[in-house]
Amino acid sequence: MAGDGDSGTERPDIGGWRILQFDEIDSTNEEARRRAAAGDAGELVVVAERQNAGRGRRGRAWVSEGGNLFFSVLLRPVAGPARAAELAFATGLALHDALAEATGAGDRFRLKWPNDMLLDNEKMSGMLLESATGRDGALEFLVIGVGVNLASYPPDMPYPATSVTAALGTAPTPMDLLALFLPRLSHWIGLWERDGFEALRESWLARAAGLGDRVTVRLAHETLVGVFAGLRPDGALDLLLDGGTSRAITAGDIFLPGVDGAAL
């Protein structure tokens, strides 16, 4: 099922989350999708020491070296696809909480819209959401894949990148960070289930990179420049344009001041 004959090892639950661990796998997201297709009920975490076909947003490759953390969470939220995508913000908040607790340097980590984490303005974590819907349009499952550069980061990237070890001198082990992350994920998902996205919005903005700054947004057919004014009620980036109008950005590459190179 893992693509190499390895069926994975079941580990003790962490905070009610079932853990399935692999030494090496094609992609934790792919394995979570396979488990979903086979009828897994969710609340499952697939974690691997290495991936040989990891990927990020827009089909970009995600280099997956040992010592870093790679995992995917399989969920079956009772929500439509658009609302379920708000769980990306819950995941980002949980990861920020976990990194802050593990390192004591929470003010150096910032959330970059929509799905990245920066450390000292350099990318050290990314997230990929994938889902499936039935013929009636209802959500069947949601997979949230996360990669965290703990021990190392890939060289020669088209954007500034770093790892926790490179920036801070030391880093938690992958499983120690996961053990901190999952209870926080449960916390933020619980708030979202009870009170909706608004329960996450202000907390996410308090940790956001570039809020109030002029940013460049590259869309499929145009490039916009404006002020990152906040988040709209559905999680879209609120871009205040120079003419005084605002634009809701639901997808795109964001360039932040002080972050050189291509969009993260």
C-alpha cells in the first residue's frame, strides 16, 4: 500500500489520533488518500521518515530528507469542501503553537498565507490540502499534508529557505514535535467546529507574516500590488488596492517585503 510493500507500523495513539508510521513512502498524502478510499474513518495521521515522491502546492516537488517531519492527517469533517478548507488555518495555528513550545522562539515563526510557515522570513514548512467529493458534491474526506524542515532544508531553492536547526541551532525530533502538534490541532479544530472560522481568524492574524504591508500577488493571469489588510470571513486574503478598492484573493502566490526570490 505504501508503494514499496511496507504496510506501515501502528504506533500508540497521541491524544486520540491514530498514528501510522513508515520508514519510507511515496507520499504521506497519497497513503492517506489510499486509506480514505479503503474506508478509513479518519482521525488518522500518516507519518514517514522519508518520502520519495513528496509534493507541495501546485504540483511542486517537496524534498523529503531524513530528520525532518512529514505527515498527513486524514479527516472526514461534516462540512462542505469550501468550509473544510478553513482547517488549513487550524493546522497552521497548531503548528505555530507546537514550534513555539518546542523552541521557545515563537515570535520568530510567522504564518504566511495561505499554507506556509516562515522562520526569520525564510520558509521552513509547507502544507498541502487535498480532498474528494461525491457525485452529490458532498465532501468525502480531507487530507492535510505537512512538511517541516527540522534538521535540514533543500539547497538552491528559488526562494529563501531554512530549517529549525539552521536558524536556532537545535530542533525537536520529528515525533516530539508531532506529539506537541496533535493536541493543539484537536484544540483548534474543536473551536472551528463549535464557533466557525471566526474563532480562528484573529489568532491566525496575530501570527501572520506581512499583515499591513504592501505585497505582490501573482495570479494565473494577472499580478496585483496592494496592502495585506486582513482575512475575509471565508479565509480569503483581503488585498487593499492603490485605488482604494479591495480584492478577495482565494488562491495565488504572495510576495512579502523582506522575503526575496520567488513566491513561497
